[in-house]
Amino acid sequence: MADLRKGYAFKNPDTLANDGWGAIITPDELRYVYAFGTPLEAPGSGHQYTDEQLWWYIDTALGLLELDLSYHFMKRRVRCRPLIHNVPRTDIPAGEVYDWDDPYDYRIESYPNFMYLKLRERPIISILSVKWYDPMGNLIREITDWAKPNYKTGSVEFYPTGSLGSLPLLMGSAFPFVIPGVLEGWRSYPDAFAVDYEVGYEKAADVWRLHKDIPSVVGKLAAINLLNDFGDGRTAALATSSVGLSGLSESFSTTMSATNAMYGARINEFLKELEKWWERNKLKYTGMVL
């Protein structure tokens, strides 16, 4: 009989989940790999965890990991907030799902030869648009075609593009004066650059291919929360249990220690493994602040 379970563990990845992005970890992998041997069924009622409930644990684990690392895995679109308060953007397609980001300030000392922006989210998938505004909020130029992104680090450098005939104008001149006189006398001002971009990875398969440690981290984080909730709901602080066949009796003994959860041994082992992973790999994703 064919195995219909979804997930890389079963050589049957779910490529349709999350609106076609795919799944790093599936409910079947959480149920049969990370919680293996645990009947996820409520005593008495017989109610079982649904896929929707397990998706909640997976999505929460992935979101917390992205937050802690300041690094995105699931693809998402980032749009710049309107520069003028209470004036909505009319160029965003209806129904589009996106996150807001704030504009970036202009500082002449940051641009000795060309402009450099460190975007707040990473890694970059693509730069959708970059618009440069003057101190009064007027559009100077859309400079999307000037963008030279470093996709992994989330930084973007800008330098004008054009024909060889424009080269003498650019040689030896600092970036702010490529458009002569526009910003002369201005060394800094807020909300100069509005950037729309996409971050994360195009598909879950790319995460599996490039970051084979991340699915395991997400699975263990999700399993810790799942087993904590399920263990407490099933039998909190269980120490020992026994069943007597002769008298058809059953007995349990409990402990007052809050750490002795029903699945405490597995939870503690996952925690130790995650701590080791964090020590070895955190800087690979968060980077080092200088």
C-alpha cells in the first residue's frame, strides 16, 4: 500500500501548502517523526489532533525562529509605508498580502562614492521598486534600475546606469550630486528612500536544499510546544503508572515537580539539541554587529 503521508521524511513533500510555497515541516512529520510513538488522542473523548491544529504549532515555531534570527525563510513581500500620513498607497494590487516597512533616511556621509542601504529584512529575493524623494517629499527619481543588491546580507548598493556617454559626469563625483544641485547643502534628512522588496526563499524546497538544519529546528520547536500542551492535558506531572491484570486495576503516582511533564524526557532532549544548534549557528543567520 502506498504511503500517503506528506513530507520530506516520506519522500512526498507538500508543495501546495501555504498558497503554493510548500512546507518545511508537515503535520504528518510532526505527528510521526517528532512525536513518534505518542498517540495524539485525548483520553476519554478520543478526540485527535487535527492537521489544522498541528499547522498552528508549525507556523508558530517558524515565526518564532524567524523573529529570533531576524531572518526570513517563508517568502513575503515588504512594502514601504506611505510617506504622507493618512494618505493610502493606491499602487498596491487589491488583495495582496504584505508587511509594512518604514522609509530610509538620507545621510551624505554614508555615500562617499555610491549609495548604500541596509534593508531591515533579509535575505532579499528581489527589489520591486526604489523611489528617491527630496526633503520636501517630492519624487526625484525612481532608481530601481540602479540597485545592486547583496541578496544574502540584505544590503543594496546603488549606482547610476546609462550609456558610456554619461561616464564623464559620474567619474570622480559623489553619488548625491549625480543629479546636479538637487540636494546641494543637504547632508541628511528623513524618509528619502521608499523601498518595496521581497524576502525569504522562493519555495520551501530551497530551504531544504540550502539550510538542511532549519527543518529539524522548526520540527523540534513545534514538538516541544505540542508535547507540553498535550502532556499536561493528558496527565500532568506523571511519575509512574501501573496496570494490574489480576484485579483489573490501574494506578498512577504523580510528582509535584513542574519539570516532570509526561513527555519531559523528550522535551529536555530537544531543548539540549536546540541549545547546541543555537550556539553553533546563530551568527550564521543573525550576522555580527560591528
